Amino acid sequence: MSFTYKNDNLYAESVAIKDLMPIYDSPLYIYSRTDIENNWRSFDQAFAQHPHLICYAVKANSNLAVLNTLAKIGAGFDILSGGELERVLTAGGNANKIVFSGVAKTTAEIRRALEVGVRCFNVESSAELSSIEAVAQSLNTQAPISIRVNPDVDARTHPYISTGLKENKFGVDIAEALDLYQSAQKSQYLSVQGIDCHIGSQITEIAPFLEALDKVLALVGQLKQCGIEVKHLDLGGGVGIQYRDEQTINIKSYVNAIINKVGEMPVILEPGRAIVGNAGVFITKVGFLKQNAQKSFAIVDGAMNDLLRPALYGAYHQVLPVEKKNQGILADWDIVGPVCESTDYLAKGRKLSLSQGDYLAVMGAGGYGFVMSSNYNSRPRVAEVMVSGTQHTLVRKRETITDLFASEYLYKH
């Protein structure tokens, strides 16, 4: 972890965050390049010599600097849209290391992905398989595919980020997948490459992963009996991080458990949050302190449009002072923003000693932070900075008010 205190000042690697604020202003996302690289390598090195590909899930944080950092060290990428595809390519990612997931790929997205040569499409329905086949036929080529199976496994995570149950929209019922594979095998425009499974996000125990893997391996056996050989197992992502006091998964133990079950079969993993989540913080400034008989509110310049997870999921993020001080008002503060919604909060009931003008760091904000931000209440999106050692670089400029309506037109009729 590169976000630590030195002499009562919170640092990002070797840079005091307080020294960044006069340069970049607030609110602000800060990422640690070292943490991003180390987190990806923890997966990559755990596999040692076993054939594998670690495909970073772009949806977690799609900043070009983050993608470029990962591309430079050999990462693959898991994408969900044509926009994410173009981001990866622009950032220097290798198309042959891209797997294309998602339930609603358009014809244009499929065509572009085939033209650049993505490694594999993770197919989520029979209708999608037909669409991919049709586009491949129009290009007189073969589309590499795997079927995303839904194993009906409870990941024991928040229901909004659970994806492996029958009630979820994702994947093909594992009992129906065999027919789909047989259909794909018969097509001259489809090339069966693997089998895919992703059961959810922020999972903090190995057992659900292994339960799903056992079901996938049983299907692999059925496919083999039908003369269909899969070339890889894509086991998705979902490894959780510590936001509060969660017991997180030991990556080496998790990977060893996979290897012990799959034999020589190549494995693809798609971690996202586990790579960038704790590699980023969100900095916000206390504008006003407001107290009544029941509540103490710290009104900050960051809001739910900047960091949506608390409002959307009731998610917990640790909040730390950028500078520890022996002054201010000590209370259990609700950290709330300026957006006109009662759900506009970043944290509730945090015992902090605060003064107007203090900077606060919302921890674990590198994943599903900026990527989920919006311009709600006509608020410009914030800047992003990458830190590496003693160096800091602006990797996304702060939007201006003019940017908000640059693509809009007045109605003149």
C-alpha cells in the first residue's frame, strides 16, 4: 500500500498529498502507479509457469494512464464496450490480449473487434452468438468465442454486484450451454476457444469461486465427450479488497487452488477492483461544518456524482485526514456533498476532528470511482493524477463549466 502517514501527513508513494492540493485543487482522484503494477503482478506471478493471462477489467478504472501502465507490463484486458476497446488500443494494449465480455454487444462493436483481432468474445446468449456469427460471415472470417456460463452460485456479496445466479441477467444457464457449444462447433464462422464464468464482485472468500469452477469443469468434461475441446478457462474476476475490516483472499492460495483443479488447462482471470481499488484515493475539502441536536455534518466539495458507491450500494470507504491535527471539532461526522439528494454522502458517523478547509482522503477509491462519475447537478467532473515515486502527473484535466454544454445546441425554431 502506497498511501501511508509520515509525520502526520498522508502520502501517495513519496509525495505528500497536501503538497498536491495547491497544484491540482479539489476534489481530486490520486492513483499510485506502484500499487497498480504490484497488484497486477501478484496475480501474474502467482501462476508462475502455468499458462495464463491476467486481463484487467477495464470497467473498474479506464483512465488511459492506468491502462498504459498495465499494458507496459504485459497485461491483457477485459472489455465491455467499443469505447473500452478503443481506450485499450489507444493506451497501447495488445488486441490479442483482449477478451470482449458484456451482454449487449452491437453489430458495430463486434465488427470492430473482429477487425482488430481480439483474443476472444465471451458470449452471453444464443442471440448474441448468432449476431457474432453473422458479422464474422460478412467479413469472411472466424470469430473466436467462449460461452459465459451462469453456474447459479451465490457469491455472497452485495446483490447489485452478484452476477452468477439464475436471477441475474448474465451468461447462459450452465444446463443449456452444451447445446450452444454444439451449435458453435458446427459453424465455419465460429471458433470455440474456451469457457467463461464470472459470479460477482467484491468476493472475500475462495469457496464460491471453487464451487463455480467445479461446475465449469464438469461441463468441460461433457464437452470433451461430445468432441469439443476448449483451449482455456476464463474464470472472470471478483476478488475483493479491504474497505473496512474484511478478510480478503490470499491471491497465491486462490491461484494454487485453481491450478490444482485445472491440470494443464490455460487460465484467464479478469481482476479489476483488486488491481486498482486500493491504488487510488479521492480527496475532498471541508467547506462547512453544520451541527444540530442529532447530527454533525461535514459538507465537502466532493459529492455522489464524483464517487457514487456510497449512495448506490451503501458502500463503506475509510475516511482519513490528509493532515492529522490536534485542533478542530471532534464529533461523529456525516461526510456529505453539495448535490441536492439525501443520498449524497461519502461516509456516515466517522469520528474525526475537523475544521473548515481540511482535506479528507476517501480511501479505496481507485476502482469504480471516476468511471461511475457524472455531471449531475451540472457539476464538472474532477481531475485525476498519477503518482510514481516522487513524480506526479495530471492524467485527466478537470472539466470546466463550458465543457458541460460544449456538445449541446440551443433550440432555435
